[in-house]
Amino acid sequence: MSRLKDFVSKGVRLIVSDSEAPPPEAEELILDPPPATRASPPPRPREREIPAQAFEGPPPRKVVRSEVPATVADFAAVYKEAGIALPPHGYGIDKVGEMLENKRLAALAPELKATAVMAALEAAGVAIRDVIQDAVVRDKALDAFEAAKQREIHDARASNEARIATLTTEMDALLKKINTEIESLKQASSGAEQAFLELQTRKRREETRLHSIVANFVEGGDNPVTKA
């Protein structure tokens, strides 16, 4: 279980300023909400604790085998495959992350940044629990994606090992066949060489015999039959 899911499984305590007055920078953030086709709802009361039950929303779409490669650099494809969409009000974890990084808040302490963003969310009628839920669902999708890729590795390894075993068996059989053929060819060559040596021996004997017979009828070195 990831740290995020571990936290939300017990509920979360929000880090907010004791002051109810939002920093002036919050008003500038409110002026830059995501596009919406309807009027912003009335401000919601600020939450300080969110029970675990608030995060028991529908899980992301179950993906047994992901079509997204493990080399993906942008997890937007993973979220899309899992069927994750922004909340209806348009404020997801990415939008809130952009709000926190807004240059207008750069000089503020982390607590004041959070307070300013939460004030902007309240003014837009957005519950911070919706934003955290968006992060939780995306985290679950990432865990599922990782698990899917791990299964792919396991399946690929099993398939590859089986193929390697088959190829090894085929290679051993082929090597045995090749070695048998090589030995047979060597024996054939050796046999041919031995037969040729025996032929030369018989040839010399036969030439000697022929020379000897002809020598009875010719003088001196006029024997036309050669001998080794």
C-alpha cells in the first residue's frame, strides 16, 4: 500500500491556517479557475479533517493488460486508459498543483500557500476532498499499471524461458545430427584414402607382374611396362 492510500485509509487531517481570512493572493488565484460552462457554486465551508469514508469512491477501470508501454514518460495515457476524468468542477490534483506553483504564491510559507489555494477552492465551491480523491484514484491507477507491467514481465519471462528450452532442445538435436554427419564424412574420407593406398599397392604388384612377363621377350631396358 502506498503512503497516500495508507493515509486516506485512516482519514486525513488538513494543514490549514488558524486564520479564517485568506491571504490576498487567494483572490488572484480565484480569478484564474479552470474553464467552466456554468456559474461557480457558492463557497463551501472549510474542512479540517476528512474521514476515510470520503475516499471510498469508485476505483479506476480495471486494466488486466495495459496497452501503454512501460517506457511511458507522461502518465496521462495511464490515467486515460484507467478511465479517470477530471471532477465535474474541473479542479483535479494537477490543477491544484499548478495553483500551488503559481508565482503569486512563491514568497509565501507552505502553510499560507495551502491556505490561499484552499480559499480559492472554497470560493469556487470545490471541496478539497474532491482533489485528494482525484489524487487517490490516480495513485490506484498507477499501482494497477505497475502491477500489469509486472505481470507482463512475469508472463514474458515464462514464455521466453519456454521458448529458450525448446530452442535449446532443437539446437542439441541439430548439433547431434551435425556431429554425426561430420563423423560420417570423416570416416568416408578416411575410408577413401585407405582404399586408395590399397589400390596403389595392388597397382604396383600388378605392374611388377606385367613387367616381369614382358621382360622375357624384350632386351635390356626396352621393357615398355613401367613399374614403381
